[in-house]
Amino acid sequence: MTNPKVLILRTAGTNCDAETDTAFQLAGAETALVHIQNLISGRVNLADYQVLAIPGGFSYGDDIAAGILLAIEMKHKLTDLLNRFVADGKLVIGICNGFQVLVRTGLLPGISASDSSTPEMTQRTTLAMNTSARFECRWVDLETQESPCVFTKGVKPRVYLPVAHAEGRFTAPTDVLAELEANHQVVFRYAESEYPINPNGSDADIAGICDATGRIFGLMPHPERFLTKWNHPRWTRLAETQDTASEEGDGLVIFKNAVNYVKANLP
Amino acid sequence: MSSTVNEIEILNADDAELMRISREGTLSLNLNEMQTIQTHFGALGRNPTDVEIETIAQTWSEHCVHKTFKSIILYSEEGEEPEQIDGLFPTYIQRATEEIAKPWCVSVFSDNAGIIEFDETFNLVFKVETHNHPSAIEPYGGAGTGIGGVIRDSLGTGLGAKPILNTDVFCFGMPDTPYAQLPKGTLHPKRVFKGVVAGVRDYGNRMGIPTANGAILFDARYTANPLVFCGNVGIIPRNRCEKSVEPGDLVVAIGGQTGRDGIHGATFSSAELDDTSENLGSVVQIGNPIMEKKIVDALLQARDRNLYRSITDCGAGGFSSAVGEMGEPVGAEVHLERVSLKYEGLAPWEIWLSEAQERMVIAVPPENLPELMEICEAEVVEATVLGTFTDTHRLQVFYEGESVADLEMEFLHHGLPKPVKQAVWQPPKHPEMPSRDKTTKNYTDDLKQLLASPNIASKESVIRQYDHEVQGGIVINPLVGAENDGPSDACVVTPVLGSRKGVIVANGINPKYSDVDPYLSAASAIDEALRNIVAVGGSVEKTALLDNFCWGNPDKPDRLGELVRAAKACYDIATAYGTPYISGKDSLYNEYRDTTTGEQRAIPSTLLISAICVIPDIRRAVTMDVKAPGNFIYVVGNTYAELGGSHYFGIHGFIGNNAPNIRPDEGKLTMERLSTAISSGLVRSCHDCSEGGIGVAAAEMAFAGGYGMSLNLNGIPTGDEIDADDFLLFSESNSRFIVEIEPQHRDAYENHMKGVSTGCLGTVTDTPEFVVKGRAGAPIIKTSIDILKSAWQTPLHS
């Protein structure tokens, strides 16, 4: 079969598209950077792809709130396309600003299993301003949770990844949080509740979640910034103790999982 | 003539009237220049229009044409024969680069940024700009548009480089300045600090460019004139580095709309500030980074499809400079009514001069226009055809069919009379500070005080607000060590993901030494920038420099004398080290005048040297944090009793007279040898020894690594006899490093360094104790790395 095809969505203010592109290419995917105008106009057909990636950045300047304008644009102009894409069993990943967009479209965490009256594409959680009230860039320890997420199969129990955001505090009503826990939709947690390990004050230290199927995944940390071991902020300290055979960074496996899933499940 | 264009009555004006016109129009033209314009138009038998005189004023402004650096200077120094210097720039900067003649310099001083080779496919561009005057008045907007502007310089170099790294260096007044002592009409340094950081943060982060190198300095003399240096590195395909303009090409503006914002920025920057400058709100703008990101996205696609032949950014002077510069070799015709406006009601000269942000001008062959428009439409970026490049060698501007300016390119670009300026330099005499060995046996508090002084203290609270990881190429972070919080000497990035070739960016800046001798200040800035490059694994051989001078009023002979001293050092030291300048800029008139008291303040003469180096294999890079107990700590390079302008003298209220000297032969050998020791894997960590000397550098290495140290001053190699513990510990002599050597590499290291002064200071210990023994064998510092780290981290914590 041909390599899995990944559509990396761009718009004004997207800025992690190049490294996300590199990550998927290293993972063995065929990639295309596509401006949302080209999806709306129909010049590019989303159905031709098996993975939709929404990279980090400041879509439309994060005016009003992070990711909201792109989310509205997608809801108003691409709802049918997106619903069909998801219904076809395909994969969606949103990183940082992309996570903010997925949460604001309601694609994450997805509709409530217990309440079928909620319409699709309804926002039920949010990513609010960090408790530090400012943009921060730092590496954090994450604990990988038991979850149906197809992107994190075989990911180490503890992963170290960078975050860089101002609006990353995951928060939701108590019942939604309980539902996420019950469905094992929490994919990554910050390893401790204390700042700065939990860099933004997220509820239940949540750093990333998936939908109930595990095929839609959003996270604040940036796995695409840890593709080789020289991206690790302390590689000069680790060099002699670490297994030096592998030059791969811990972020790459997430993209490889997506490619492998498509190869195995989406002929 | 239409009511929107005015004729400026200069033909019959006397000298006083000429100067009134210049002053009231914020033209910043002097009498000689006004007379030259008068004579030119006298020969034409007509007065200039407002559009014309404004165009000339922009083009001839200090900001745009750097007339001080090109002027003839009559320079005298105490006890020396007076000399005539035919331009500081050609004599000291350009000549150094020409003599060094590095084959990897692709383009120097001619384009919007300098270009050097990177690999078989790509070159690198680097430019550093200042945005001082705007940041003094409106820190957030001033700093944001500063970074926005320098990014457009990279985008406007060759046929456009992709921005990959931002650097920023700030100089502010003291953060604890009492409000009562603020000069009239100025903002508090803390307010400026906060606003500038937020401006750089919001612009850089939104553009998705890592901000990974910089510095922040404090001195009371920066209160009314803060300095904001913004730098950008870009990457560009090797076959996209040349530009040209052909008659018939279309003048196309891309990006933001034009409004009445930023008018007179160039001329405003070419004058002193005073206590009324805060009223000049319209010269400073708020940037729109998302617009600029869209321009980058669209233009790089158009570049790769070869749709345009030339590009430049709209910076100071707006369209008048951009079109005027691009069209200089051929001529240009522009129709101002076609410009896309933010709102109605702009006079033609305002459209022409507006410095509205986020605009680029490109030269497009007409047959490529449809494809260009298609890209712009897909990226939702506005592109407008303003006119055509011609073969008339004239700059012709029309508004609604009527000619509003018609200038000869020759007069516009070469009519500026070359000024003659006087410069003198007299070495100052300051009280000398004796060693404190007679009165104290314990320097622990001195070390803590140095670590806590705002120039040395941790800048983590600022660095964390910048995204230094975006684009995924960072290899050496600005913060390093066991807890990612130690001060890295430089940053290393891999702009091509997957490649092991890297770029190192570093800087050097030592305004405090200017109080002793601007020559040594400049020389030390070069040495420091190179040390920072070497300390992370780079080599002097592959390093290029940028010079950014920020000075007081050069019309005053003493200020200009300091500039001459610094420029001479730039030539001497760069040629000695073999490091060419590829780009540079100057910002003069950084002075403040209180119009009621007449009090005049200048900034300390400040030269920023930025350095860029290509490193063949990033796996050989090192960081400054110590790695393991039992390793040896060595000093590399000789220490001299050179504490003039040092931080140690500073905390005791002295300046002194012996600023760190420069010994380039010694320094070059030291750096070359250390560089190869690092690339051979003999060095576990390395830190530049600068502000606060060996004491501060060793302490930083220890607490960044999370281990203690046991050190002995007897191990320090000295160039002259130093009989004072404090001088050994805190002297800021140039060309020195501290390195960590593993026991198994000790012999190989010492062999490798033969011929270079290096001495073992002691070892890394597995306790938190930081102990330094004096020459007599008794501890003169005994504390813990936690106490030292806390002293260093607390002052600028929030």
C-alpha cells in the first residue's frame, strides 16, 4: 500500500507546521501542508487523507481566545467534512494551538456517551490562561495514562516534552472531568501538581486527552520538538549514561503510532 | 497643484527660515543640507513639494544613510598628532572585512542583512537593528515593531530568507530607580523593561521564531534612553541570494495597509529626545505579527517559484525609502492613490512616508503577476501594484494623475554633502580602588552581591516568556544545567531538521569599560562574543561579526572621540582574530535633554557585537554546567590585575582605570586551542569568564550543574604578578574560560593545551559546598551552591 497521507492544516498564524511536517515524514507518512482556504474552496479534498494534524501556533493571533477563531471557521465551514472524516475511522491530532482548536470545536473530548441529546461539535472543556498569567516555555515530565489513544501505544510511562503556551490550563465541569476519567480519556498528565511541573494549573494535571475512540488526540506539549536526542535540554549531561545507540527523540513515537495505525487499520 | 500637496517655500528663505522649516517639519536636516536642497531646486527654478522635501529628509537621515559613519572626521587624542579619518565605516569596518577576505562571506554590507555560507544548499543571513527611541516612548509597540522590522530585513535579503532565530539585547535604567529621580517625561525603567519584554515576546512567539539568545544590562544612564537591540537570523537557498531590478518590472506592495502611523520615524530617530518627546505618539506603532507571518508564508512560496526579481522591506521612510532604494539604479514611477489605506484622508506625503508596519515591496516581471496574485489570494494577503520601475533614473510620484514628486535618483542618493566633524578623546582619570585583602578575609558576601547585581543575576523570568523551542531545531538552550536554569553562553540550533550542521549565535557587550576607554570596551565586546561562541563548541575561524553602535550625540567632539576609539578597536581586533563584519548599524543621538533645566544626559557608549558561527557537528557542542563530582576545574588564559570598569569595583562604588586589556595573539591561540580541545571531546563543560571574573563564572558552573566545588586561587595562571585574592577572583581579563575536565582526559587535555596558559583550580565535589581557598591557603569563600543560586535567582525573579 502507499504511505499514509497526512494533511497538516495551516492558516494565518500557524507556526509549528514545518516541524510537524518533519515529524510525520520521519515517521513514514506522505504529508501535505494545506491552507484552510484550500479545504473550504474544495481545491484540496480532506477525504484523500487519513490523518488530519492541526499544528501549534497562534491561529488568527489567538484573538479573543486561543484557537477560537479557527475553531469557529472549522465548525461553520467544514463540519460535514470533519464529521465524515472522523466517522470513517481516521485520525486527528491537535498539538498546542491545535489542541485548543479541537477543544473549542468540541471534537475533543467528543459528545457525552450518556447524554445523546448534546449536539455534535459542542465545546465542553476549555484551555484557559495559565495560572502564572503568562506565556511560558519549559520542559515538563509527563505521565502516560492507560487510555484508548492510538497515538500513545508503547509510549514510555514517563515522557519529557516541552510546553510553550499562555493558555494551557485544562479545565472542565466536575461531571465532564469524571466522565473523562471513567472513559480513560486522559492520555497525559503532568507528573506533579506543583508548579512548574504542572506548568499551567490544569485540573487533574491534564496535559492531553483523546476522544472515546482514541482516534482524536490533543495535547499541550510539543512532541514534534523532540525528534532527536539532541533536542533534549540536558543531552550534554545525559550523553554518557544514556543508551547512545538510539538517536531518536521521545516525541517521534507518537507520529509513528499514527502511521502504523493507518497502515494496519485503514486500507 | 492640488490642495493635498503643498509647495515648500525655500528658494527665497534665509538660513534662519531654512532651519525653521527643518525643525517644524521634523526633517532633522542641518543648515548645510537645507542649503544644498535650496541650491538644487534653485537650479531647477522651482520650490520642492512637501512630498519631495520629505523624501529627501528621509533618505538623508542619520537613520537611513548613517552620515556620521561616512563623514570626514578630524580626530585628536592627547599627546598624538591629529589625524583625518575619511569615514569610520570604510576605514575601520568595511576595510577589516575586505582584508580578512573570508571565502564563506557571500554578501556583506550591501543587502538588508549580511549573508554567509551554511551548507551545500543554504546560506545564512543575520541582521541586528535597534529600536531605541520608539521603545523609550512606547516600550511594547517600540520593541515589538523592532523585532518585526529586523525580521523583515531577513525577508528582504537576497530574494527573501526564512527567519529561524531571534536575538535581543536590552539596556535599561536601574530597576530600583526612585520615582522622584526619574527625568521629566520618561517612563520608569521597570515599566520600560516589562513593556519591551512583552513586545518582543508577543511578536517573536506569534511569528513562530525561537528567541534563543540575548542579554539585559542596567545602568542609570539608560533611564531616559533605553536601548533595544533586535536581531534575526534567516536561512536562504544559495541560488536566491542575488537581486536585480529591470525597467518594466512592477512595483508591488505586499502586506499591511497604510495609515498615518509611524510618520517621521526615521527623522525622529535621528534627533535627541527631550522631556516633550512623549507627545510624539504617532511615530510609534503597534505591530501585527500575524500579518507579518502571512507575508512570510506567501513570499517564500513566490520566491521558490521565482516570481519576483527583487525585494525590500518598508522600514524607516516607508515607501519613499523602499521604492527609492530599489529603483536607484533604474528609476521608478509610483501612483499613490493605488495604495491600500487603513482609512481615508491621508495627504500624498503621508502615504509616501508612512512607516505602517508589515509591508514589503517586490519587483515583479508583469508576466508573473497573475501567479503571484494567486498565491496572495490563497494566503489571504493583500498585494497591490503601485507602479513600475523605469529607465528614467528619476523617482516620479503621482497622486490621482498629478505629479507630486519628481526627483533625480542621483541627487537623492548622492547629493548629500559629506559633513566634516571634530572628534577628541581624552583618557578620563578615576579614583583607583585598592585590594580589600587588608580589611577582609572573607569574600563570600562579595560573591553573593555580584551574583545578585542586576547585570549578572538570572534572566530566567524573561527567557521563559520567549518560545526558544519553536521550529524544533534547538540544540543548546539559553537555559542549561541539571534544572534547566543555568546561564548558557550561546545558543545552538539546527535550521535544517535532520542535519547535524548547526548555527551558534552569541553576543558581547561591555559598556562599563567605556567609562575607562571605549577602545577596550569595543575590543572586549569582540573578545567576549568570540569566547561565547568557543565556549559552546564553535570556532573563531568560522565566525562572522555584526557591529551595532549606540552612542550619544556625534556632533559633540567628545562623544565622537569615543566613537573613533571604538571603531579603531573594531578594525584592530577583528583583523587580529580574522573575524569579518557582515552587517552592522548605528543608532546615534541617544541623549536626553531636560528643556527646563537644560540638563543633558548621554548613554554610556555602547557597542553590541553579535557573532554567528557554523558548527559542522552539533554533537560536539558543550554546555557550561558541571557534570560530575571528581572532575577537575581549570582556568584557561592568563589573569591580569584588570578591574577598571569591573563589576567588583562597581559594587564598591569605583570605576578604576585598568579596564581589561586585549592581547589578540594570546587570545587567538587560547581560543583556537580550546576550540579543538572541545571538538576532540576533551572538555566536559566550558564557561566564558567575564562579568564578575573567575569567582562568578565558577559559581555559575557549580550551581547550574548541582555540584559543589573545592578551588584554590594558587592554580590561576597570571600574566603579571597579582598579590591580591580579590583581584585574582574578580578581575575581568579577556580571553579566559573555565573548563571541566574528566580525570581520564586530564593528560590529553594538558598536552593539547601546551603553549596556552591553563591551570588547575580544583575539583567538582559531590557536596553542595562551594569553597575557594586564597593564596595563603585559608578559605576566602565558604558557602553552598544553594545560597549562591538563590542570590543569583532572586533579584529579577518576577
